[in-house]
Amino acid sequence: MEKTVLKANLRKTGTKSELNQLRTAGRVPGVFYSKVSETLSIDVSEKEINPIVFTAETHLISLQVNGHEEYECVIKDIQFDPVNDKVVHFDLIGLIKDETFQLEVPVQLVGSPIGVKEGGLIQHIMHKLEIECLPKDIPQHLEVNIAQLKIGDSVHVADLNFENIKILNPKDSVVVAITHPKQVKEVIVEEGVKAEPAEPEVIGKGKASEDEEN
């Protein structure tokens, strides 16, 4: 897999106000974790982190800190702004050559299902799967062939098998299914009948949360 270079600056652990100032300046705070080196508080350009986050592929990252040190890593966790979906914080995990680790990988559907040609609809339920593998076996995505699926057919985690990769999700989890349009319509109508306006919730003023990284 081709590596993506991500340039970062070391930063001091800041208050919530200082982190917001950093974001206003177009920088995104993050943390790099590794079993074989110290934890680093860093920040990167919003323009550089976005293509790595908003994609349907897994990226192997070569992290350059202050233009010198390089660390091979992947994104472990991302936090988004609930209003505008901007990346507000991220975690990177360092890779160790001969040690397995866990990460989420996107699922890519391949093929035109028989069931769709018969009038069915694709329900892509799991867009990512949690896997465990060695760094050298990291896939950009996991391909699931759905060409032979008919209306009523589905693919479960137990049906999938990838070389050198262990899937950690429950085996009975449905990844994708081909559903009859009538069934989907019935579910929507049923949910609409049951849905009632929610009573406004009164929220008491509680203790303010601690600063993000204090």
C-alpha cells in the first residue's frame, strides 16, 4: 500500500480555548500513540488531514513531525464537529512491523446483483468492518461481491473470508442485503405511524465539562 505523508507540528497540551484558536487558524489537533515511543501531541493542516479522513480507502500514513522524525501509523479515531462535520480531533496509532493491530476498513460492494435487476433494492448496512492484521496486510478496502444476490439474499460477516485478515465483528452481523421495495415501503410507513412528536426535554444546568485536553 502506498504511504501518505502527513506533516505535523509538535504542540503543548492546551486548554479548550487554545485548541479552538488552533482550529480557527486552520489547524487540527491530534495525538500520536505508540508502544515503542512516547505519546506526541501534534497538530496538522486541515487541508492535509481532510483527504485522509473523507475517503472510502484506508491510508497508511508516514507522519513527519517538525520536518524530521517519521512514524508509520494509521488513523485510530476521529472526532467531528456535530454542526458542520469538520474534523476537530484525531488519534493516530503507530505500527510495529511484526505485530498485529486492529483498525476499521471500508467495505466496497462489487457487482450488479441479480436481485436489483429483478426490482430489488440494495441495503448496504455495514460500511466499515473492524479487522485485525499485520501492518503489511492492511487493505485499502474490503471487496464484497454481491453479483449473485437475489431478492431476500444477504451477506453476513460469517460469509466473508480474506487472506491474512481476521474480521472482529459478530459473525451474524448483516453487511448487505437485497430487499423487495414493498418491504422497505412497509417499514417506512410503519415507522411513520409509530413516530410521535417528542415532548421537549428539560435539561438542568449541570457541571461544566473539563477542558478537552487538560
